Amino acid sequence: MGNLNRQIPDVKELVSLMRFKMPSLDRRAARLSSAADIWDLRKIAKRRTPTSAFDYVDGAAGREITASRAREVFDSVELLPRILHGTAHSDLSTTIAGGESALPFGIAPTGFTRFMQSEGEIGGSKAAAKAGIPFSLSTMGTRSIEEVAQAAPEGRKWFQLYLWKDREKSKALVERAAAAGYDTLLVTVDTPVAGQRLRDTRNGMKIPPELTLKTVLDASYRPEWWFNFLTTDSLKFASLSDTSADLPTIINSMFDSSLDFEDLKWIRKLWKGKLFVKGVLTTEDAAKSKAAGADGLVVSNHGGRQLDRAPIAFEALQEVRAEVGDDMEIIMDSGIMSGADIVASLCAGADFVLIGRAYLYGLMAGGEQGVSRAIELLAKEIEVNMQLMGAATIKDLTPDLIRRRK
């Protein structure tokens, strides 16, 4: 301290450093702008969303071993930098399922979306359309095929199908999706029965939700969620019945656990657009899906929400890629929480990635604006990682740019 030559501060210099911002009247925008990554959006979402709704998104099956292992695997992947590579700009655009996407990821199909935030699928589809990426609507969505199509007519839309026991209803859904302009069908095959999602059981979650003293008290200090819930139309699965029941009961009573590859061939005949099989984790199932006429695969363990202790999607990805070759498109799904996760997946052999929880955290944090913020954060992370890795295009993300830390 004795070596410092002190002086009286220069007032003019001090004034020039002062940059006081006026408080914003748009509290949602201010809240979202403070989020630096998806984990920050998750924190905001948890504060603003009732426990049962937040846990429906955040939780997984059983002891949630698969979900936690997926995070460990992603965190163990090293992205290898390339120096002096002359990459001044990275192009994040790509093609998937016969169409263009401005970014190498799209929004995954999620059920009961308006329970998390009242804008639900409409907010998600509009944000996706603005970003130039696909939006996937679930069979268990809370807005209909036609409502989502009308909300974002310029956006690219995919439809996710659970096969019902009533085949005529399944056929009707497929026909409605085609008529409404959905260009890709995702057939989910990893849900013959509902996984044991213990958080939902403990929270007594039912669809539509039942108002109990516990749920009212939990929602009382989330006034925006409560106000939206009371002042918008009733919450239900747009493609299902109006019956109030817990999620496993709905799935087990309506969906077909006897689904086999002959049924997949039947769907292939019905659907003229691109068809992806969602829920593939083994080379055997990948080969059978390809033989049944699938155009592509979604390597996914349902975010750890079905079979706990199932293989980790990222680890299964390379085996599946080796089995089907380079000509078949593969989408990676499950556990994505950052642009680095997306880059790692693309390097490992995926052509495209779907985000589920990451999108829903944004939705819960701020509706359509929150989804746009989630997309923005992921896109920026991808761009920075690609530039540091010397990758000018998505095709430059190859297996030699990653390695697993031992």
C-alpha cells in the first residue's frame, strides 16, 4: 500500500463512469434478460410455477438415475478447440427431415404444456416460428393440431404420435396433422405403459388439475400463474378425453402396449411425409425401424421419464449411427441443457437435436418471450463454441472434435 501514489478523484472522470439505468416497466423482459443460461431460466421457472407443474417438467422416473447420469455424461464430454483456424463466422443453419432450420435444434413434443404456463403450445410454436426452427406438437398437447397450425402458419410444424388402442382415432390424428400442414411425424415407441414418475405421485397430480387446499396454497404466491389459470379456457388434453385422472391412468387406458413393428409399417403407409421413430436406444431397434420404413430416428430415453436405468441417449447415439450408416437422419433428444450439449451431440453423430425441458423452463419463466430467450441463449452458446472449435458450419462438427474425460 505504501507504493501507491494517491490523488483526489477526478469528478469529471467519475461522472463519465456512471451509467444508471432507469427501471424497466416490462418486468417480464427485465427478468428474462437477467438469465445468462438455461439454468438461470430454470431458477426463475421454479419461483414462478406451482410445485406440481414444475416437478412434472423437472422430474423423471423412479429414483431419476437415468436423468442424473445423462447430465454426468454430457459434463464429461470435452470440446476440442482449434487455434488459428480462420473462423470469423459460424453458420448455424442446417437441413432436417427434408426442410430448412435456422438452428440445429427444434422444440420437442411435450404433454400438458399449458399446465406449466398458460401460453403453452401457442407460445412455443410462435417462438419457434420466429426463430426459424421446427416445433413438435404432442398427442398429449393442450392445444389442438389446428390451433397450433393457425397460431404459427409460417412456422414449420411436426406432430408426435402415440398409437392408441382405437386405431381409427390414431388414423384420424394422422390425417388431421397432414391436412394442417405438419410435414414430419414423430412416432413415440418408448411408452407402452407410463413410467413411474414419483414426483407426480407424491404431488397428487391429475389432469385436469384438481383444486385442493395444498394446490391452492402452493399457487397462492405465484399470482401470475394463478390469474392465468383462472382466466383462460379449461385445461385438458386437446386430443384426448375430458376425464380427470392421474397421468399413468390416462396413458395405460388409452395407449396401446401391444404396439409392434407391424403397426409401425401401418403408420408408414398412412403418413406420406417424413417419419421418425422416437425412443430408439439399441442397434437392434434402429435396424428394425429402418426396415419398417422410417426415414429417421430419434435417439431418446424420454428424458429419463420412462424406464429408469435406461441407456443414456448420448452414449447410444454413436452405436445407432454405426448401425444405420450416414444416410439415415438421426435426431438426438434427452438431457439437453446448453449449447455445448447440442454441439457435443452433433459431433457425436446427430444431425439435429430436440429440446424439451430447456424450452419448458423458458416457457414457465416468461411464456413466449421466455421460449425465445431460451432459444436465443442456446443459439449464442452454439455459435461461440463453434467459433472456438474452428467450425464454420454444422457439417464441420465431427467426432474428432470431442472426447470423453476419463
